[in-house]
Amino acid sequence: MLKIYNTLTKKTEEFKSITDRKVDLYTCGPTVYHYAHIGNLRTFVFEDILKRVLEYNNYQVNHVMNITDVGHLTDDADNGEDKMEKGSKREGKTAWEIAKFYTEAFQKNLKELNIESPTTWCKATDNIPEQIALVQTLIDKGFTYKTNDGIYFDTTKLSDYGKLANLANQELEAGARVDMGEKKNPHDFALWKFSNSNEQRQMEWEAFGKKGFPGWHIECSAMSSKYLGHHFDIHCGGIDLIPVHHTNEIAQSEAAFDEKPWVNYWMHGEFIVLKNDEKMSKSGDNSVTLDTITEKGLSPLAYRFFLLQTHYRKQLNFSWEALEATQSGLENLREKVLKLKNVDKKNDTTKLKAEFLEKINDDLNTPSALALVFDSLKNEEIDYETVLQFDKILGLELDKITKTQVEVPTDVQKLLDERKQARKNKNWSESDRLRDEIKALGYTVEDTSKGQKIT
Ligand code: AMP
Ligand code: ZN
């Protein structure tokens, strides 16, 4: 039985799909105005684990991920500059070039982290008519009002607005934290914004009698319904999306589609923060990207491994010392797995497999599943085939370990050195004896024109 924590009900629940053995999953994608930082990537690794756990439980996952390439403003409360136009000014490229470049950089990051590709990628700018149609539906149903700068959703028209974030229990005085502009209520949000007449936007479309562009939230409702229908299983993102983006997606979708709940399970990944709880920003000085990691000689998969060691709903602190230690831990794991491969012994791992499944099905408890893997390696209960099966979840590419990736343990290196000397002395019988000794430790040595090759 797979149990997951549902932000909507605030409970850990048994997962039941709408259609037998099929899951429709929507994950909010990146805003492509800059490189993704490792915080963003934590959320995408968490979602990858979710998808792999669903697949491990024999669900066929139909996964849609969007690319936000328009409409996400620097201020969540519908003010500020469009992040894409800002990126364009920063780099002296068009907003379209910025979007293309950072979308490709993001997709490369996903590959490096061994994150499975979604079934469908979709871009906000490719789905403008769908977004306009959805806004029109909301206008027709009487959920909106028009101001000088856009078309807004009137949140007071819904009795349960803010249920995801428990907003009803939180005080929010008009104008206190939100620049109200012409908004009627502090939580009201833009479905469609009109272009500012003082500014020439690169991305704008003719709709509702003026030039304008979509609000950030409408894209996810329009694209998820296009690909997954009006009612689907799971929707994910990072925790920062709960109070505004996801809350507003729910409001506009439930209003438009007459489906309640619109999505059955909402799952959110906690943040990774820098020392002293400092928030990461994509463009600030404190931005750490996957490239920063590789430039320091550490591997993206070590970062994945680092993330798996903490439950996705726990805040995690990033430090270079911790990542370096994880890199050594990963090499150690690879070494152990390689030995298992060479030994090629089968164990009865039925109980171990059941325990592993129980852990990952307990709201994706990867730290506990990893601890089990390490214990089973120590106790020699696991075999190579079982490691590979568990790696379907972990995604550490344990099936791709080559000997060159493995640091030869010091005892084996010592024997190799002795053998090199024996061959120099033309002591062939000693050389053969040492070869056998090395073999007994799980390594095969070959003599090539470049010297001894260990596999
Ligand atoms: P963005 O590219 O800003 O639209 O964000 C992409 C994803 O990264 C969203 O799901 C965010 O919730 C998530 N996110 C942003 N910062 C962090 C962080 N420090 N840790 C984990 N996830 C984050
Ligand atoms: Zn979204």
C-alpha cells in the first residue's frame, strides 16, 4: 500500500488512482529566465522519486511538466516585472532566446541528475489560446472583474478559497502586505494582465480588447486540463507554491471545471537552504547551480544521493562539506556494488525487497530505504540483481559503474604494485599467484600494452 502526504487534507493517505493502475501527474516546471539553482532541482528530484515509486508500484504514469516562459512576475502579488523580460534586459537577448537557452539548460540538468523526462513538456507561450479560453470561461461564469491593468479573479466568490494553505485561518488585511492596486480583495489575482502602455513588451497577445499576457497561474490550469483532463490524480511543486500559485490554480480550476476536488493529491517538497537559513535566488550572489557543483569536481549524482538522504518534507541545509562527504559515500557505494557484481552470487532477498517497498511506500522515505540498502550490504544480504532493482527508485546509475569509476581499494592496489614488480623481475609464477589473489578480492587484472588493467 502506497501512502503519501496530501497537503490538501494535511494527512498521510493511502494513494488511490482515479483510473486503475494509471496516474495522471502534473508538476509545475521552471521559470526559464536563468539557470535552475540546486533548490529548484531538489523539488524536481523529489518529483522524480515520486514518479519512480509510482512506477515501481506498477502504475503507468502520465506526467506533464510545463515550462513557464511568460507571465511570472518578480512579485507574486501580480506586480513587478515579467521575469522573462527582465532576463532579456540582463543578457541583451530576446525574451524568446532567453527562454530557449534556459529551457535547454534545465533539461540538461534533469539528464545529469538522472531525472526521467515527463511524458509531455508544454510551454506557456505555446498554449495562449487555451489560457484565453479558460479566462473567458471564468468571465462567463461571473468569477472575474476588470481593472485598468487586467482581468482579476474575485476570490470572495468561492467559499473555500485558500483551503490548501489554510488561508482562512490567517489574517491578511487589505493593503497590509499586498500592494492592492485596483484589486477588490487582497487575495484576488490576475488571470490576464494588460500590457503597460509605457513599456514595450516582447511577449504579448491581443485578447479581451487589448494587448496583454497571461497571469502566472492560469497556464498551469489550462495546460494540465488540456493534457490530463478536468480531474486528475497528483499535482506537485515546492512548498513556496502552496499559498499563492497552487491556491490560485485550485480556485480558478474548480470554478471553471465544476470539479471538487480538481486534483485529488497535492504534494510539496521542502526547501533546501544555505547556511543560516538563507534563501537561494536564481540570479543573486548565493545562487548554486549544478555547474557550480561540477566545477568543484563533484558529480550531479552525488547531489542526487545527498538529497535522497533527507526526507522530501524536511528542510535541508546545503554545505560543500556535506556534499563532499556524500561524494565519497557514493564512491564507497559503487565500490561495494561492483564487488557484488563480480561475485555474482544470488541471495534470497524476498524479505529485503518487501522491507524496501514498505519504506519507499511510506511517503517516499528514501533516507530509511537507503539505510536499509547500506545495512544489507554490510550484512551481505543483498545481491547485485536486488541492488539494480532498488536503483530503479534511487536512480544512482548503479548499473553503469565501470571499473574506472571505482577507486581500487588500498589492499588491491598493494597487490597490483607487487605484481608489477614481479613482472618486471620476470617472476611469472609470482605474477600469476598475485593475479589469483586479486581475483579472490573481486577484481580481474589484464595485461595490456599500457600495463595492468583492472576490471
Ligand atoms: P521556479 O523556476 O522559480 O518557477 O521554481 C521551480 C521550482 O523550484 C518550484 O517548484 C519551486 O517551488 C521550487 N523551489 C524554489 N526554491 C527552492 C528551494 N530552495 N528548495 C526547493 N525547491 C525550491
Ligand atoms: Zn504551476
